[in-house]
Amino acid sequence: MSLNKAVLDIRQRIKVRPSPTNVPAASWTGSDLVNGVETKTLTMIFKTAGCRWGKAGGCTMCGYVYDCASEPPTLEDYKAQLEKAMKKAENFPELMIKIFTSGSFLDDKEVPLEARHIILEALAADPRVVKVLVETRPGFVSDENVQDCLDIMREKPFELAFGLETSSDRIRKDSINKGFSFRDFVRAAEIAKKHGVTVKTYLMLKPLFLSEKQAMEDILHSIDDAAPYSDTISINLCNVQKGTLVESLWEKGQYRPPWLWSIVEILKQAKAAHPELPMMSDPVGAGSKRGPHNCKICSRDVADEIREFSLTQDPADLEKVDCGCKELWKKVLEIEDFTYGTPILE
């Protein structure tokens, strides 16, 4: 059975309850760096017709495909989703907007062109919005649609975010089933740069079938490879989402989410190698069994220092917490490659 077939079989067994098409899948506030300055953010995940790649199988770790609308939203639905999300930031004097979907904001078959225009025009007209980021797969990036977005945004800073996950085509294909190549990412990033659009590159720590040490080495190599094409690098730590191949293997004891010590060490090394490149990570689900974790004693504190570093970019913030479980993590790095693919579980 192919990896894509395994993922698709799981997708087809999941029953998704219909939900209102005029309500975003999710939205929340937070903070990020804009030109090196900590800035309030509003992240919104639009409920769309759904990720084309996800419908065909999709990525081994992605449960966001189940957030799509049961039927394609209307233009009025998209307006309502935007208005509902924006209410969470109504008291912010200025903010950055991050737009995600279950797939790609620049895919006209997922988000109709007119809906994209309505959303961007509203954000361009809001004087509080200092920057807009949208996520897309590289294949949907062209000179024409990037320029189309810029024409609407006028002089307002615009950023494209790509879920590259890894610079290794082998790992992206055999562990993640991402469906595009590193060269595809480079092409899209170069188009963005040509138009003066900044690039945020998302990498993922510890996809399936990698040991902890292999996963760390892959991220460090990927940062080196992606750095020339990126204005920011954000490292997502794989968590166990429902209805995914990752969950299926996790339930069998064949997968463990990454250690938080791993991302601490990665950020230290990567920041030393690329001091001018902003790097960040927000460990979603940190401390839980399904999320990245150390032991119960230190996970929350280590996750907090990772988030603090993401805003300050000061490696000293990664040295504030220590714990006895770090010795176990070191032992995992030492011997896990000799366990024939079986993860070492606590």
C-alpha cells in the first residue's frame, strides 16, 4: 500500500459533522515579530471548500482537512467569517493578520478569486492592520496572483507562508506525503522575492519514520537550505491530530511526538549559524501526550521559554530551564537509532 493510499483510507473512514459555513474554523490572538518589533496578531483559519491535496489523500500529520466546509461557502459566508474573526481584535490599536485555510489561500478552487479580493480589500482598508500573511502551497504561486494580491494591498506589507516541512525531498515524500518538491518551494519563493513579498517558511520537527536524532539533523539541514529563500523560519513540532496516519501509528506505540529539548537545541544551533534570520516556534499541545513534551515537571516551563525566545530572538532565553529529564533525552539521542524504528517511550 502506498503512503498516500494509507492516508486516504483513514480520511475516508472519518465522519465529519456539518458545521455553519459563515463561521471561521478557528481564530485567536497572539504576538509575532514585525520588522523586529513584537506586534499583536490575529490568526484566522477560514472554513473553505477544502484542501485539494488533502482531498486526494494529503499529509500524514494533517487533521486540518476536517475543518473544511461541508459545502462551498458563499461570498457572504466569507464576509461573515472575516467579521467574526476580526471581533477578537477589535480593541487592538494595530495588528498583524495571519490567514490560513485547510489548504491554500491562493488556490482559486478552494478560495474563489472574488472571496480572496473581498478579504484582502477589507484588510487593506483597515488602518490598524500593519501586515498580512497568507499561507499557500507553492504550486499556486504565480507572478499574476502575487501581483493581484499586491494591487489590492497597495503599500501594506504582504507575506507568503509555505509549509515546506523539510528540504529533503525524500522525507517530504516518504514521511509526510507533501506532494511537492524543494525546487517547487524555491520557485515560489523566488517569485515572491521578485515582487517584494516576504517569505515565511514552516518546517516540521519529527515527521513519521525518523528517530529523534534524525529529526533534529533534518531540521538543521533544512534551515541551512531554506535560509537563502526565507525572511522568517518557523518550526512546527509535530503533534498527534485526530484522523491522521500519525495518530494511527501513535495509538500503536510506533510514534512519539518530539521532545521539547530537541527544539531548544535546534534553535540554539540554528540561531548561532544564522544570527540575522528570525526563527520561532510555538509548541502546540506542549506537555500533553499528543503534543511535544518532556516530563510533566518541566514541559510547560520549557514551552514558555521557547515562545519567549521566538519574540526576543535572544538565545539566553533558552537557558532558563533545566530538568533531570534532559539526561533521558540525551540517552534517547544516543541509542534510538539502534532500536530498529521503535521509538523509546517513557
